[in-house]
Amino acid sequence: QVQLVESGGGLVQAGGSLRLSCAASGSIGRFNSMGWYRQVPGKQRELVASITSGGTTTYADSVKGRFRISRDNAKNTVYLQMNTLEPEDTAVYYCNYELLGVVRETYWGKGTQVTVSS
């Protein structure tokens, strides 16, 4: 089992910045991916950004150049620096952990609200 604890959401004006953090604990596998998804009511959850334990990153086109994902493997923590926020970024952001390999497992955080006012 893996537990994920998110922090850093809140209310910000358009053009502002926020940083999300997600700390993982429990049975952390050596090869894994951690990332952030977001969801608004009535829509599917979508990938925002992810980073593997080896440092490979993936970003949604809508956030490229504005958001940056990073991780501290010693702390099993992933960060999402969000800059130049837009009202369209308003959503509940969920931390995601995936164990990679022959056996795959996926875990989710409880979510943190990010609201960007215009």
C-alpha cells in the first residue's frame, strides 16, 4: 500500500503561481511514476504532468511552458510548480503514484482544490 498526502492548493488570481506537493509513504517501489491529474465537474480526469523515478517528464500541452514538475526521490515527494495560472486551470488536482514493472499498481491522493480567479 502507498499513501499520498497532498498540500499547496488554494485560491490565486490569474497570472499568479502556486506550488503543489505530494508526499508518498508506504511500499514505495524503486521504479515508479508520480504525477498530477486534474478534474472539473462533468469532465474526465486528465493528466497534467508526471515524472518517473528516472526523471522522465510528461506534460499536457495546455500546461507546457507554465508548469514544472520535479521530485525528491529521497523524500518520495513530487512537486508541481504552477506559474502564469489561468482560470481554465481551476480544478481539483489529484496526486498519482504508479508502480512500474511487471506488476503495476496505481494510487491516488484525496485531491486539492486549485481555484484561479479572473
